[in-house]
Amino acid sequence: MNREQAYMRMLGATANMQWNIALMLEAKAEEAEKARNWICNHITEASFLGDQTQMKQTAQINEQVIEVLDGVNKMSQGILSVMRSVLPKSGEAGGNEGDDEEMLFGMGDMN
């Protein structure tokens, strides 16, 4: 297998990973919408014994959301590293000007 075939294989695997991420996020969004509807319709102040219990339950829900976002961020970083290895550097044949991340994701410098 030559270098070009290896790069194409890497890009194909990356595209499949992005597709699977999109499917997972779509399923998570549907799940979150169902949970939100249930919570809005069934959970009231009277459902909790006190403020501490309510805060604990809220923190658990938020931790789950943060775990999902952290996992997506890690997968995105992996995809970015594959893209960096496949795409030509700024000074090479492609002559890309600007940051590779901005070109890939259109977000510019997020720091």
C-alpha cells in the first residue's frame, strides 16, 4: 500500500467516524428531548425532599451532559490529528494560508 492509499484509507475511516458521531449525537439529542419533556411534566418541587436532593439530581444530569461533550471533543481531536497528518502543511504544495483548524472547522482561534 502506498502513501496515497494509506491517506485515503485514513480519510475514509475519519469520514465513517464523523458519520457515527453524528448518529450518536442525534440519538443523544432525541433522548435529551424526551427526558426534558418528562422532567418538565412530572418533576415538581414537591418531588424532592429538600434543596440538597434537587441540587444533587441536577448535578448528576449535568455531569452526564459534560461526559458526552467531553467524549465528542476527544473524538474531534482525533479526527483533527488525522486531518493534520493527511493535509499538506501551509508551506507545502497546497499553499494553504491560515490555520488548519480554521480551514477544517471554520471556527478560527477559540482561545
